[in-house]
Amino acid sequence: MNSLVAAVLTVCALVSSVHCASESIAWCYHLPSCNDNTWPTISPQYCNGNQQSPINIVPASAKFNANLTDFTFKNFNSISALESIKNTGKTVKVTFGSGVQVSGGDLSEAYDSLQFHLHWGNGSSVPGSEHTVDGKRYPMELHIVNVKASYNGNTTQAVADSKGLAALGFFIEEMSGTATGQPASWKTLTSYLTNIKDKDDSVSIASGISLDDLLDGVNRSRYYRYLGSLTTPACNEAVVWTVFKEPIKVSKDLIDLFSTTMYVTNSSSPLMTNVFRKIQPEQPVTESAGSSIRSASTACYSKSFVFIDDNTWPTISPQYCNGTRQSPINIVSSNSKPDASLTAFTFKNFDNTSVLKSIKNTGGTVKVTFGSGVQVSGGGLSEAYDSLQFHLHWGNGSSVPGSEHTVDGKRYPMELHIVNSKASYNGNTTQAVADSKGLAVLGFFIEEMSGTATGQPASWKTLTSYLTNIKNKDDSVSIASGISLDDLLDGVNLSRYYRYLGSLTTPACNEAVVWNVFKEPIKVSKDLIDLFSTTIHINNSSSPLMTNVFRKIQPDQPVTESAGISSRED
């Protein structure tokens, strides 16, 4: 974030303030006399503080915060908002015109967006992001700098306010394959670098690319949040940090241009490499409600609601939702091939009556989050997978079915999905969704129990008793000890299942899922099934009830089936 100070101090030339001290502090990245090891000494007021950035983000330690809702981005789609690009001697900075703003996402007010700048290492092979996730450093990081709109550009006030600035951090990762010059927006942006090789070189940017173009493919509902600092002197502790989970994908040749084109001063000086600050002590980190695979997507299914239905997902999230390995599918049982490697699953802590921690109305489903220690392994999976949560899909009561998968064209009333992530990723869902087998989902059909029984089985009566406490979006309550996953899955033969490789069934529809769809349904009485579509609202009591929360069937995929006996590990 090396030009954050320079960016927000657009009025520093007009005012006298200690917060403009960075203009007189001789700091750098490349020399031992002024690199970041020296900053706590040469700028001790803040650079030696206790809320410094950047940090290493540990996803497993991040706490969910229901207040971290979606952002609203004003003029991020404007193709004329990017006005100029400059070599500052420490970064590449792109300055915006007026009228660009960000709000929502639990920010206290709207923030005016001023500029973005970048951090990098030495080409794609020597990473240079400022933040890391589980110790992983990305090739680059982009920071969009924003200041509270109420300050009307008074940056003296902004840097004196612990939340005066908001920075949006986006990792940049090398695009897979051998593509060059991609994406087109980044090819356009980097085409200006040859015009700003030397310090203080600056050129205007022609209309044609927008911030949205540069951030294409990133799900901006999935992010981490913490309070930190500027990452260059004076290191003011004034920043609400938002670090997005999904990286921007850019081809290797374009990433390499930054470290092979830009000079610290001029062609007689070193090239600009390793322009990032070292990791600082950890800070408390939270994550957004839509930020993790633990959380079912809040993408809208209901055509009567204000959001867009699943017919548009390939357009609004084209990177994966328009892919070739999408879910759900219709399983044609006669075409399923037996696979001897699909052996017994081992379910760890599925019998534990205290692992179901909370139940939440996400606005798109009902989600139950698990405590740690729940795992599934075996069944031809490449390793153990940590079980994170389950959520449900339904139609409109027991009479209008709403399972996502179908079998020989039959749709069941409901479907339960237990979501699991490779244990080796330690909760790093960015890695998981980038791995074609990073996630494993266990899908269970729910069928109406025969006869006139009500409130059955008892485990489901207990589970559904919480629904009246989560009628509105983001309502969440703790689940008392007493029911286990085994209780909810009672009666299902867990050795009989179908297997195929597919995707998440809501945007961004990442093709990262090993699907396991069990043949035998869970039997639940009609009255309990009906509670989901008659109790849960998309937003609040003034909004529609949550009905038909399932994605339409996608093209067939090769399906195999098991031959094994599942077991449980105490």
C-alpha cells in the first residue's frame, strides 16, 4: 500500500499537518538505510504501533460477522473514471475522477474512492502481495483507497480517525495455462507502463476500461475485515481493511511487466521490485457472511424478489457459471458406472451431539455451521476433508419439490448439502475453490414420510424448532447440544451413493466440487418440510417467503456409483 499516504494526502500541499509527515520521511523498499526494517525508527509515531498492516490472515481464526454484507460500488462500471497513471518511485498509481464511491459492507458511511496502486515482488515467480493468507503470498496486490465522504477530502481529519480510510485489497494471481495478454482490461492498463518508466512520469488514461473490468471474476461478497494501518510511513492507524478472498487472474506476461519496466528513479537506478512491507503482528479478523464455503451463497433464486434469478448467472458470473462442469445435474441411474474405488466413507464426529453450533437464515437458505473436528474421509476421496456446514434447498412445501439434483427426472421435496474442504488447506477456501477437487459435498435427498405422522423424526423436529427464531435474513441462533449429524441422517444407507465432478450451485459456481449424492433419501414428515417455505423470509416479513431455492438442472456429467460400507470414527 505504498502510495496510500500519497494518494489520500491530495490536499497535503495546501495544509500543514503532522499527518503529512510522510512527504519528508526518506523511506524506501530497496536500500538497507531506508527499507521497512527502519520505518519504526524513522517514523516511530505510528510505524511502531500495535495495529499495523499488512498481516497474515489465518482463515481458520476468522470470525463470521453477519454485519459484513454486500458492498455497493458507485461508478465502478464507469469507463471514464480512471483518469491518470503514474510512476511514484515506489509504485504504480491510478487516480480516479470524482463520483466513485463504495458503501455498505458494514462501513459507517459512504467512502469516496480516490485511487488504486499496486504491490509486487519480482515477476510472477517471486511473489509480492502485502497481505498473505495462511502464509501464502500472491504475485501482486491491488489496493483501492477510499476516504470517508463526510470529510470532503480533508485528509488531515481522515488519517486522525481510526476508520477514516477504507482500503479494498485484491490479490492478483497468475492465470493458469499459457494465455498471454489476458484479461484484455489488464493488457490495456499495462500498455501504459512503457510511458511511465521513470519516477514522476504520468500519463492520462483514455476512456475504455473500468474498475469492474479490472476486478472481473472476483466475488466481492467474500472478504476478510480488520482494522489496521497505512503500510508505508507514517503508517497511520486509520484504515478499515477489506481483503477479498478471490484473486484477480492475470496472465504471467502482464504481471512480469511491472518488475521489468518500472524504475525507482530512472534507467540508471534499479528496477522497481519487491515493493511490499513485511508482515506485521496479527490483528483480529472477521469475515463476511458470504465469504466462505461455510456459508451458502446469498445469490437469489426467487424470481419475485429484487435479485436476479439463475437464468442470468452465466452472464453476471461468467468465469464459472458458464462453465462445462456445472451442477446440479439429472442423474440417469442406468448410465451410472460402478467404480470399485468408491469404498467406505469414514465419518468423524458425525455422532457428536454438540458439533452443530448455529443455525442461520442467510437470505438464500438455512445454514447450520459445525464446530471443529468434523471430518469425512475414504470413499475414494484423495484425503480427509473438514466438514464445515450444511445447508438446504427446497421448493414450496412438500407438494412443490425443490431438490437441486434429480434422479431419472424425479425431483425430491428438499436436498441437504454437507460442505467439506480438503483438510490440507486448513480452511483456506481460496485454495479450495481453485482446486478441481478442493471441496467435497455430500448431498442427501429429503422425502416426505409416508402416512400421517407429524413432527417426525425427532431430530428434525428439534432442528426445525429453531426456524421461528431465524425468520429474517441474517437472523442466527445457537443450537443446543442434543442432536448430531447421524441423528439427522438416520435411516440412510451411507454406502450407496453416486459420484461425479461438478461445481458450486450458486455464483461464482466454481468447478471445484467432488459430488456425492446418496441414493436413499432422509424421511421427514410433511409438516416439518412445509415449515421451511412457510416460515423463512428472504429479507424480512415485508419480503417474500423463501421458496424455490434451487438451481435448474445443468448438462449431464459422467456419473459413477459406489460399492462399499461406510463407517464412523469415534
